[in-house]
Amino acid sequence: MPPWRGIRRTLGSMLFPGRAERRIDEEIRLHLEFLEEDLLAHGTPPDAATRQAQEVFGDKQRVKQRCADALALPVRTHRKGLGDMLTLDIRFAIRNLARRPGFTAIAALTLALGIGVNTVIFSLVNGVLLQDLPYEEADRVVIPSAVLLDRGGMLIGSSYPEFTEWTEQRQIFESIAAFELAPFDLTGGEEPERIRSTVVSPEYFSLWGARPLTGRTFTPDDYRDGDDQVAVLTHGFWQRRFAGDPGVVGSEILLNEAPYTVIGVVDEATVWPRGSDIWTPMFYGDPLPRFARRWDNSWLRVMARLQPGVDVEQARAVLVGIAERVAADMPAIRGSYSAEVVPLDEWIVGDQIQTALLVLMGSVGFVLLIACVNVANLLIARSAEREHEVAVRRALGAGKGDLIRQLLAEGMLLAGAGAAAGILLAVWGIRFMVASIPDDVMRLDRVGLDGTVLLFVTAVATLSAVFFALVPAYFSSRGELTRSIKETGRGPAGGRASQRARSTLVVAEVMLSLVLLVGAGLMIRSLSAATRRDPGLRTESTLTLGLRLPRARYPDAEATDRFYLDVLDRIEQIPGVESSTAFLSTPLGLSTYNLFRAHLEEGAPEPPAGPEYSAQWNTVLPGFFRTLGIAVLEGRAFTDRDNTSNEPVMIVSRNFADEMFPGESPLGKRVRSWRDENVYRTIVGVVGNVHQFGMGQAPNNIVYVPRLQAPGLSPQAIAVHTSVDPLSVLPAVRGEIWNQDPALPITNIQTLEQAAADSLGPDRFIARLLALFAGIAVVLAAGGLYGLISYSVTQQTREIGIRMALGAGTGDVLADVLRRALVLTSVGVLVGLAAAFALSRVLGSLLHDVSASDPLTYLAVALVLGGVAIAASIVPARRATKVDPVTALRYE
Amino acid sequence: MTEPKSELLHGTLDMLVLRVLTGGPRHGYAIAQDLQQLSADVLRIEQGSLYPSLYRMEKRGWLKSKWGTTEKNRRARFYQLTRQGHRQLASESAGWEEFADAVARVMEATDER
């Protein structure tokens, strides 16, 4: 017989043994009714019919027994299976909870808050950290990179010969590709447009298994010199620029004035990195120029797909082995290099975000704990009230198991209600959070309520339910049985044990909320320290714009300089403009071009014999420091005479000078960027440090070089210092630029003030969330404290009455209650301070200028909690003073 | 109230019930009625034996049952043959025919001695 039917039947009879019995009864009854009807139809009088039907049928009990035998069932009318009992329990639990709507509502809402907040953060963690990348088998894709050991393990990409060696390591790499991002000017169509290309080596598309939507992708032939160059379009670009015309395949486009044939279209969602419009081949044609083939020129970015079964460790070991061999062969240039392999998902997310998310997850876990503790407290208080009922049930034969099951049912109902409400809260919360996270902080496309998140909610709710059932169960099944049946219910209800337990729980709440407050406090102080930091330049009243002059129309330095000098001249004529300048890299994180070079003093040995000093290069026009308000600390700024006819010079930032020339003035020293330009420059000035990458990071070492002495590095941005609101002159500035060159794309328009604020976006986000959680935690803890004190005051009405009758004044009573509250709070605070001290290490990397054990924060938080405790207990304390001794004693 | 004219071994009862059910699902009382009618009133089973028989056969997997409503909108448990039940009926009726033949042969054979 089909197995499932048998299983169902067995299960059914196990859980609901009564059911089969009821069926037998019902069938017999029906049969008798049918018999009766027939007899009546044949004219038998009614009472005779009943009797006759019975006779015809036979002995009902015997039939029933025989049926039961046939089903092999024990027939015991009063036995209930687990299924019956649970149904009863649940119905009972519903009735119980409904009888105390206030309690149920508070408990459910508290839970909803805890669960809801956890769900929101978990969905964030899930979407950013846990979800797999949306690429095919992305867990096997890694980023191999060379590592500079003497730069603290900085990852720097790879050099060309290094990449070539890595491509031979087929035992670890299934495929490997180099890539770079490069801008191109697209001309020849309607409007010229500056687009971005991901320039890739031959294996790129096969690494991703990307199939073209139309046409084809690159083959090795496309990399050979001679024929036209080819390009592959992204789907987005194809739609936008070519309206999805399938005829684009085979057509020609002009990139930087050179003809490229479009050979295919690929969906950019299937590959990484994104954000470009086209793909073009790397290493095209002729052998690469010599400098591009040097071992010490790490200009390539590399990605690779591991062979199945090979893990990151093995790959790393192989690459480190190669690096060590090369270091031994060429100690001068590769002595301090090693290698690293980073999985793609780690590479994309980055360390800081990971830390931040983990901190948030931990915090929100604390909030949930506090919420659960609150509800547990409520339940303990209630179980104290229900002692009488429990005692009666136990006297009637209910076992410990039955009582626990009942409590479990109540706990699950509460947890279920809390979870349901929490999910609703989370839906709204997630939407709100996604809308308010700054875009570049993290990618949020996979954040939402999906299966994993719901599973999480279920798990959390179940754990909470078990917690709620066990805690009060522990207290209700202890030996308060006899006492409560006899007594009329006076005296501290629940006995010493449950009172102690509730107090402990409240102390735990205080401790947890203190930890959260400390965390929030530290983040807030860090944030305010960061905002008050000196950015190193003037942020008010300054506007920046990015300009990229296309090589086609500005083929040499002269043309570029002419453009800039003319346009800056015109801009300075605009009313409201104080000054303007042009430069390579925009500060405060706005730059799109960041160039780092290594420097040596004259006479100093080359590495590895001696150290080299790294700094970011910025080429600037004269007037740069004045326009941006960067302080010149020593020496001078650049002038027009710093050009190719005169001595090569440089100006350095304070931190670079201190690092390279500690304790002495760097003025007059001769320094060269020895890996590329290799020309000695004299340091003529020292300027203040600038937060080049935003207020959230320490200022880097910067070397400034006059534009006129670095013809290869043309400016890519201008800054305009105004005496009025900078955005108000924007239209005029744009107008002047387009007067000069109508086809010039302007990018990245931003005021420095906005950029400074934006660069702290992630910090601000975390600080706000932590503050929110800490706030919730404090409110919940205060609620818990209030509940506890209030309850104990009520229970001790008689004692208070006696004391007042014996002469205690209202002041004494008040002090008593408050003292109780403060003792509890102090214990919680002390333990919490210790815990916070230990846990705040975790925040380490997120804090600027504030130590994780900053005493001011700890003190402030302790005082705040003390104040909250007093506030929470004031009301019940005052109630205690209003006790009328006469009334209180009347209920003796 | 008449006494049942023939007692039936419960194996035979099972076979008859199976046979009745080849006409489609029926509830307990209807099966009893059918047996009575089809046998031209000769067979009147003790009603109390019917249900144990039905339950026994259901447990063995020859029948399945579920609640349903009669024409008069009464709630009743309807029984129906399973595939296994069909097979059981076939084998039992083959056995019964063999038995009936054998009995007939014995009864006729004594005449010839």
C-alpha cells in the first residue's frame, strides 16, 4: 500500500488517538440513524424504531471494541495525544494573553522592536557581506597582486613580466586576465563624448564565461597588429548611444581619432568591473615600450579564476614563491616585493565596511538581548501573579512537563506576534535605510527581505520563545506551591528568588545599554573630531570642476596650457570670483587621477640598500596654494618663473618633510622621483598637510610640482575661490569654459565644503545608527528598571505603610526607593564599563583621533545612565511616599 | 425481527463487500443495503460485523475512505476500492469459484458410487 498513507495514519493515531475513536463512534451513530429512518419509513412508530434499530445493530460496545481491534488501537476515552494537548495549550495561551492586553501589547511591541531592528541590520549584512556575488562561480575569482613589504604590505597590482609569469601558472589559474580603465574620446557621431573603456587582455571574457548578446568577443587575432583595432560595447552603452541597433556590429567608431570596429555587445551585468562603456584590447600590436615592461613598474591590475579544487592559500603560496625567486634574482628593484591573492568579494567590500557592519550587527544583537530580557522580566512578574493558578493546576495533576509546555506555547505566541510585527517594522526600516545610505558607501542592490533573512527572523523568534518559556518556567515550578495556596497573596509576590532574578536581569540590561552608549558615544566623538579637523585648505566658498582635455584637440602641453591660462583668466573676470587655479588631483576625495611616486634624496642609496619615500604627486599652476588656502609653512610657493628654463623645483607637504628629513628643514635639499622621471628637484617650500582622500583618512604625503616643469602631467581640474556662494557663479564659469571650447565635457562639479562633508558619509551613517540603537537600548533598560521598581513598590506597600506609621518621613521612603534603583544601576554601570572597555577595541579602525578607552566618554555615559535611572524611578518613588499607612495596614 | 438466514465467515463477508464496492464508493449503511438487495434478501449480515470488516480491510490497504456527504446531505464516511483491493477481490473470487466447484463435485460424486 502506498507508504505515505500508512505513515500518515500512524502519525495521526499517535498524535490524535482520540480521532479514530471518534470516527468509530460517529459511523456507528450514523448507521443507527439510517436504520431508524428506514424503520420509520416502513411504518414503525418512532420509539419502537429506535429500540429496534439498536437491536438490529447489536451490542454497540462490542462492535466498537471489534472495530478498535481491527485498527489495533487501545481504546481509552480520556487519553490525549501530543497534538490534542498542544492545540489546547495554544488555545489556553491565546486566552491568557488576551486577558492581559496591556502586558501582551508591551511584550509584543518590545519584541517587535528588537526583532525588527535586527532584521534590518541583518538584511544589510546579508546583502553586502554574505550574498554571493552575482557572477558565475564568483567564489573562484581572485585578485592576485604584488605586495610592498616595506610599505606595510600595500597591494600595488603587478608589472608586465610578473603578469606573464603568472599566466604560466595553469596549475592554479584556470584563467587570468589583466585590465585597466582608460578614458577615450568618442567622435565621428553626433556629439563627441568622453567614454570609459575597460582595457583587457585576451582571457578576460572567457574568465567570466561572458557570451555576447550579439556579435563576438575578443580572440587572439584581435590583439595582433595590422588590422583595425576592435571594441566590444556594453549593453547599456549600446542602448544609450546606438539605440540598440543590431547593425552596430561591424560598424566603425572613432576613439581618440583612431578607427575601431565594433565586433560585439556584452551584458555588463555578467562581468566585473562595471562602470565602463566599452572594452578594448590591452597589449595591442607592437611590443610594449620598454618602461612598460620593467619589473618595477606595477601598472597592471590582474584578476584570475582559480582552477577547481585549488584554494586561495595554494595560489598565494605559488605566487609568493615566484616573488621570492625574483627578489633573489633582482634584489635592487624587487627585494622588498612579495605577493598576495585576495578573493574578489573581499576585494570589493573592503576592510572598513566589514568592521562597520560587524559592529552594527553586534550592537543590534545587544538591543535584542535587552528586549528579550525585558519581556522575560515581564513574564516573571506575571508568573508570580499566576502562582495561585499554577498551584491549583499542579494539585490537579499537571506535571512539570505540562506546565512548561504551556509556557512554551505562550512564549511562542508572543515571539510569533513579535516577529510578525518586527517583520513589518523591518520592511519599512529597510526601505528607509537603503534610501539614506550614501551611494558610494556600499552596494545595496541585494539588500532586502529574502529567504535568508526570513530564516534568520524565524531562528531569532524561536530562540526568544524558548528563552521566554524557560525563564518563567524555572520560577513557577519552584517550591512556592504550598505557600501560595495557603496565603492570600500578600508579601513580596514571587518570593526572593524571582525578585533576585528580575533584579539581575535589570542589571544586565543596564550593562548592555551602557556598552552600546559607549560605542555610540565614541563614534559620535570621533565624527565630531573628524569634522573639526583641519582639512589643510579652505573649504568654504570654493568650487571645483573636472575637465579632461581630449588629446585629439590638445595634442601637446602647449595647447593644454594655453587653454587653461585663457580660461582661468576669463573666469577670474567673473564678478564674485576671487581667484582660480588648475591642478592634477582634486583634494578631499574628489580626484579621479592619483599618482604615487617614490623619492630619494641626493646621495642616498637606492633600495633595498636604503629606504625610499612615497608621496602622491600633484602638478599645479602658480597661485594654487593661494587659491585653495593651503598654508605655506616654509620657503615659498610656485611662481611663473618655475618653468623648463629654470631649475626644477618641488614643494612638499609637512608630513613628507618630517618623514624624509626628520628634525631638519628640507629647504634646498635635492630629491628625485627615481623610478620614472629621475630628475633632481630642489625643495623650495613646505606646505600644510591636506586631506587629499577625504576627512575620513589621514592626510597623505604630497609632493607638488609646477605644471610648467611637468609637461606630461596636464591638469585635470580647476578650482574657483569666490566671495559669494560658489554655486551661484557656476553657470558663469561653465559659460566661460564653453566659450573657449564648446565640446568640452565638464565632470565632477562640487564645492569643497560639500566634499568635506560627504567624505565623512560612512562615519556619519554608522554613528547615527549606533546612536539610534543606544537610544532604543536606554529606553528599554529604563522601562525595565521602571517596571521593576514600580512593581516592588506595589508589593511592598504594606512594609512602607508600617515604616511610615513607625515614624519614617517621606524623604526616607523616597531615598530608600531611589537607593535601590541606584544600587542596581551602579552595579550595571560598573560591569558595563568593564565590558565596554573590552569590547571597544573592536571599534578601533573606525575611530579617528579618539582612543577606544577615552575616559571622558565613559564618564559621560555613566552619568547619563545614572540620571536615566533616577528619572525612571522617580515616579514609583513618589508613589511610595504617597502611601497612606492607615490604608496600607488595613489589609492585614 | 427476522434472524439472519445465513451466517457468513468474515473472509466471505470481506469478499462480498469488496464486490459491492466495485460499483463505486459507498458509505457503511449503503453497503449493508446493497448486500441485502443484491442477494435478494437472502443474506442479511449482522450489522455489527460490517464495520469491523471495513476497518480491517482499510488497515490492510484494500480500501480507502474519507468523509463525504450523502444525497440527503448527511455526513458519512465513504469507502472505496484501492488497486490492491481490486487484486484481492480477483484472487478471492477465483478462490471462491474453485471452492464452489470442489463442493459441487463432491456433492455430485456421491451419487455415482
